[in-house]
Amino acid sequence: MKNSTLIKGTAAIAVGAALLLGGGGTLAAWNQDASANAGQIVAGDLGVTAVPGVWTDASKQEIKDITKYRVVPGDKLTFTQTLSVKLRGDKMAAQIKLNDATTSTFSSANVAIAPLTITDSKGAVVSKDTIIKPVADDTQTVTVSTTFNFLSTTPGVENVNATYDLSKVSYTLQQVVTGVNDGLVVAP
């Protein structure tokens, strides 16, 4: 009888231990948390504002009203605009691009648009592929020029009375993502 009670007691302890180990209960395990104190980030910014642009002819004479100007083969019209560029960000860089949303009835073979000329605030001319980087106060002034060449090789009287709506010429400041726009020259 004592054996039977001992066996039953041992069996009950074994079943209880099996239940505890098998998920019927929990075993305590130590753990501890520590704060990383990782800090906070703030997003950068990109912006551009423009003053009214100026049209000039090949002799650098200002064209007061572009809507009244009559082009002939060999004319070069240049649009120049000053832009205030704001770039804020540790790795921020941007590129200025021409938005040629113009409509034209000229033959595309008779009009060539020259690459952008960008002059930085120090007066240095940089190429169309220039990446503009932030300056100390986040804002800088650049001057952008685009030249429309009405080619002297236009045959006969082709494009007589053709129109070119230059009112939609504008520029876009676009962020350049590092590693994506390979081959671009970084402005000093």
C-alpha cells in the first residue's frame, strides 16, 4: 500500500512537471530592456522661386514683348530667368531642367533648343548637367538661360507664318538621388 501511494505520488509529480514543461505553465526567463536614445530626424526641403524672365535677341537686345516679335531664319532668342533655389538636407542636391511645354507649328528640323546655361551666384557658368548643392544659408541665386535657334538652313519659305508659343517656357528644380543620376557634374 505504501508502494502504491509512493508510485501515485511520484506519477502525480511527473505529470505536473511534464505539464509545466510542455506548455501547461510557464518557466521564468530573465530579460531586460535598454533605451537606445537614437534621437530624432528632420526632413530637408527643396524649393524654387522665380522673378520674371527676359527675352533677348542674338545681339543681346531685350525684346520687350515676345508676342510681337517676328522671327526669321538665323534668329536666336534667349530666355534668361533668375531663380532663388532653396536646398536643405545633408545629402541634398538638385538639377535644373527646362520644361519645354511649348506648342509650335515650326518644323522641328528648323528650330534647335540649345542646352541650358546656368550661372551660379558667383557668376561662374556651369553646364546643363550641374548638380546644385546646398549652401550655408540653404538659399542661393542662379541665373538660367535657354536659347531657341531658328536655323538659317530653313529651306525656301518653309515655316512662313508658323507660330511658336514660348509663354510656357519654365524650369523645374528636381532632386538628384545619390547613385541614381550617374555622370552628373557636381557644382563647387
